[in-house]
Amino acid sequence: MTAGSGHALKGAAGAVILLHGRGGSVEDILSLSQEFDLPQFAWLTPEAAGRTWYPYSFLSPIQQNEPWLTAALDKVKRTVEDARRTGIPLDKIVIAGFSQGACLATEFVARNAARYGGLIAFTGGLIGPPGTEFSYAGSLAGTPAFFGSGDPDPHVPWPRVQESASVVSRLGAQVVLKRYPGLPHTVSREEIEEARRLIASIQPDPRR
């Protein structure tokens, strides 16, 4: 199921796909969209079965999280395709998430490199155990990306956030990386402002 809010997809300045965290819900993540106060965008929120995108930590061996991880990535892909079918191009589609949703967003963008409207990872990073050699094909071609996280965080080690930002940068993204010492496992006002600037920088297509 994918819920939405804000502007209808047809005629929107762009679309923001919001991915909730483990145990979260559509309602939780949609409440975050209200914090951005950008009503000209369509906000799309796919929901994970059982409120979790995959059962184990994002630092577990990838095979332990299959087939759930592949199913989750496919759901994000279908949501992107839903937006594109209404005429919204990839460079006006932002993929964002918190915690487990941020990991899923980052992994999706890395595996499906293109020029997106943006990547926003609130406390998350690429999926795989420590020591994984992250290698992806394609180019993000200047996609703006924001990575923000508390340090220490009980679920997401700061070195993985740094590593993920570096990998995405090598793929061609324009990355902003912010560390927030002592931040609880939540999204801070400062992070919301960083993400809002990224989303607001998307210019509407005059043909739409």
C-alpha cells in the first residue's frame, strides 16, 4: 500500500518518497512531511508488510534479509514508476527515509543510479555487513544527497554513515554530511531544515 499527501501527483512540482523506519507506519512518516511545509510537492509513503522492510539489522549478511530486502527495493521502484507515469521525471523525485527507511533509500539509489531530485538519509546507510566492498554501476550525475545522524546511535554506526556518503559521492552525488553528537534516534529540527532546502531547490517544470 502507498499513501500520499500534499499536492496531487499530476501538476506537482515534484514527488518525495518517504520510507518509514522499522516498526513505523505511513501515518508516522506522513507526519514528517507536514514539517517541511512544501505543499507543492506530492508525498508518497509506501508501507512495509508488518511495519518492517527486512527482518534483521542492515549490518547483517544480505542473504539473511532476503527475500524481504529485494521485495522492499521492488516496492520503492514501483512507487518511483507510479510518479513517473504521471509525468514527473526522475530529477524531480526525492527518495528519503528514516533509520531502516534511510538504509533502504540509500541502497535503492545506489543500486539504481540516475539523476534524482535528491536522496535524504536520516540516520541510515548502505546495507551490508562490516567489511562489505560497496561497488555500484552508473552515475548519480550530481544528485543532491543529505546524510544526517546522531553519534553515537544505537542502531546505525557513524562510520557506516560516513562510508555510505563517500560511496554515493563517488557515484557522482553532491553530498552534505552532518554529524549530530548526542542526538537521540530521531529526526532533528536541523536535519529537517537541511532536507527542506534540498527539496525546495527543485524547480517546477514549466511544461507541467
